Amino acid sequence: MILHDYEIDPKYTTCVAYFSMEFAIHQALKIYSGGLGFLAGSHMRSAYDLRQNVVGVGILWSFGYYDQSRHEDRSLEAEFIRKHYYFLEDLGIQATVHLHSQDVYIKAFYLPANIFSSAPMILLSTDIPENDFLARTITHKLYDNNEETRISQEIVLGIGGVKVLDALRQPIDIYHMNEGHAMPLVFELYAKYQNMDEVKKRVVFTTHTPEDAGNEQHNINLLHKFGFFDGLQLDTVRSIMKMENDEMFNLTIGALRSSKITNAVSKMHGEVANRMWLDCVGRSEIIHITNAQNRRFWTDGGMLTALDDHEDYALIGRKKHLKRELFNVVADQTGKMFNPDVLTIVWARRFAEYKRPGLLKHDFARFKKLLERKEKPIQVIWAGKPYPFDTNAVNAFNELIHISHGIKNMAVLVGYELELSRILKKGSDVWLNTPRVSREASGTSGMTASMNGSIHFSTNDGWHPEYAKHGINAFTIPEIDHTTPIEVQDREDNKNLMDILENEIIPMYYDHVEQWTQIMKNTMSDVIPAFDSGRMAHEYYVKMYTI
């Protein structure tokens, strides 16, 4: 079967299967949770733009990640609602994986390239009549909380994905694992080639996080029992994975040892990853290819036109229009009427502890005084999806909602998916990013905000050091001593954040409009060439796929 409905550019003829647990392709296709999916979605869009020979392989999640709504008291409610997609095509083939001593059947669905202007996609589902109820639940929920279900999902993606490609007679040259979730594909390829050197020629790996939670590990006997190793004996697994008597199998380490090359997702992350895995015997070289996002999808056309025409009044006018669009959402969800003439700060991304969603309010008295000021006021919006089974993250989200009830120019929005993300990035003046330094591998949300003239205000982590010039195209929270206790770090980072906000950002926005407008123009002009995913997708071919 020919999957591509476009002519492949001769520069990109190497056939790549890009395996990812999630893809944020379009608002209508809810098979993603956050940044990993946003990145994969932009990669698929730029593969289409560049006419690359890439096919995405993912899972068709019957209930998505979760739908974010509210309880009666306005706190977060996680709803699981079955999804139906009539724009997907049934490929009419089935693959079988042997999972926990039984056969599980996988149906493959096809997303043609022309539906959402992306590389073609193959999405796998076990939620079909041929399977019993337990097997059907494997592809119900992205990042299911049950460990055995998570393992099963990874087997379906890795082994099932390779088998479906084989059934479609797709001649794949490179299998790209976007994170370690697809690790079982290595063992399916080993069963085919019986030689790890042959497998490594065909596998590349992207590692996305230094966080323990993102470097998943499971008991090796449990993995073996479930069929993670595709029927290989444990002695063989230990031998080809260069393990001795380890009882825990780390997916990231396994992927590092199974790939011809690995990439981190920013220059800084490359340094961190090389330190982290310095003692990992037999690992592949770790280079860096900095993440990026697709300009075509994310950037407002009116903002770009005003920038290209050098019409400052049009740029300011368009930004105010986009703010009104965002404030319609704020009013609808919260009953609060925000003012497009007021400086608007947004913090919106996954609610994870190290990202510190509450850093802005760490000194609560100072925060409240800032929000209550009459002269040169500010408006603050939070949004993002905490993992629904992470009590601390959900509590952090609900705490912000509770605080917002008493502050008229503070809002917390629900329904954070692609469309709301675009509205927030287009309608904000400042995009706040507060991770603990060295913990954020890349953090791409600020790229798409910057493409729309929202100025990135961040700790010096992830992609930010490769881009930011303080006071020219961004604002940077100064680095501090990261060997001190995190309570001390949070206090110092909060003080520095608030000092810059009160002494630099707010006065510039209100008193020096021309300077503020120039920063908006700089942020758009500087971010688009370097952090458009066309650059990233090309780099993957040059540095990873065709070496």
C-alpha cells in the first residue's frame, strides 16, 4: 500500500517510521496529553511540508487522555468520554501480539496526509470485538495508571507497530523511537535479524527528559511475563542489553543501547543527558537536536503580515484582537471580563512539580498586592492538564482555582488542548515558564507563544538559553545556586521573577510602548527561523536517519 499521497522530495527518501505514544495533530484527534504529543505533531506537520518519507505510528486511544471539566465547586473533574473518528480509514488488516500468554489482536487505522496536512499516520487499536474486555482496555486511556496496562500499551505500540508495517509491506529503513515507550520494537527486529548490530543500524532514539518519571522502568520478570521481549529468553535479553543481574529494566537505558544514535532535545539537555548516562555501558552517542514547533500551524497570519509589512500599529491592533478572543474564553469559563489594554501573563503547560506552576504566588502577600494594584495592573491566566491520578498535581491546580475565586483579574481555565493552547499563545503578552534549571529538557510552549509576539519570561533552562537575549527578545530569571535546598531556590527564583516583573516588564509595557513593540517584533523574528520544526525535521534526516 502507498501511504503517502504526496511526491517524496529526493533529499528525504530514507523511509522512516516515527513511533510515539502520543501525537497532537489536530484538536479533533484527541490522542495526546502534552508536550511530547505537541512535539510529535509538529514533526509530522513539517515532514508533510518538506515532503519527507515519514510515517507516524501511534495508538488510537478510545478515551484519549482525559476530558478536563469542573465539579460543582469549580474544581477539576477528569472525564473519560469515548471518542469516534469518522475521518480515519480502516486499513483492513490485523496483527497479533502474544501478550501475557494470550493472543491480542490489533486493528490498524490510517490517517491520510491530506486530512490535517501531516505525514501519514497509522494508529493501532485493541478495542475491537476480536479481543476480550481486558485486552480491549489496553488502548482505552493514554498513560493508564495501571502498570500492567502501561506495559501492554508499549508492547502494542512497539511490536504491534512493526508487525502492522510488515503486513502493509512497508520497507522501513529507520525506526525512530520518540521516547522509550516503543522499546519492544527492538526485540521484534531482533527476532527478524538475530543480530543486534543489524538492529542498531535501523533504530534511532529521542530522549526527552531527565526526570525519573519520564525514564520508565519495570521489573524485568514482569516484562518477560507480559511478552515485552517478544518471546526471547531472559538470558538472551540480558546478553543483548548488556545487563547482568539487574532486576529493573529501564526503558531509556535499553533504548540507548539499542540505537545507532540518540538525541537530546536541546543543547543544555544534551549536556545533562551525557552526564546522566556517562556510565551506561554500550550506549549510543548522544547528540542534541533542539525541539521546534510548526510555524504554519501555530502562528497567527495577521501577526505575521503586520510584522512583514513593518506596520507597528497593525501589530498592536492584531494583538489586542487576539487578546479579546482569549478573553471571550475567560469570560465564558469564569465570568470575569479581562481588559485587552492590560498586561496579560499566561502560565500554561503540564502541571508537574518541577515546572512550578505556583512559583508566581510563592510570596503570596506580594503576589496579591501585585494583582490588586490599580496603577499599571496585570491579568494572570493559568491552564494545563495535571495527570489525573497525580494527587499533588491536581491539588496544585485546584488551589489556584480556589485562590482565583477572590481575585477578579486571575483566571484558571480548563479544556487545555491544542485549540485552547493556540488561543492562549496568541492572546498573551508574556508567556511565563518557571522550571527548576536543568530539569526542563526543552519546553516548547514558549516557542509557539513567541511566534505570536508573546514574550518568553523564563528560568534559563531548556531551549531558552539558545534563544533569549534579556530585554531584547525575552526576559530571563537569573540563575541561582542549584545546589541549595529547593525551598531556598523557590524563594530566590520567586524574588527575582517578581523584581523583573515589577521593575522591568510592567513599566516597559505601560510607559515605553515603542520598546515593548520592538521586543514583540524581535521575539517573532528571532524564533521563527531557528525554532520552526522544518529546521528540526531536516536535522533529523541529516544527523540521525542518513548517517
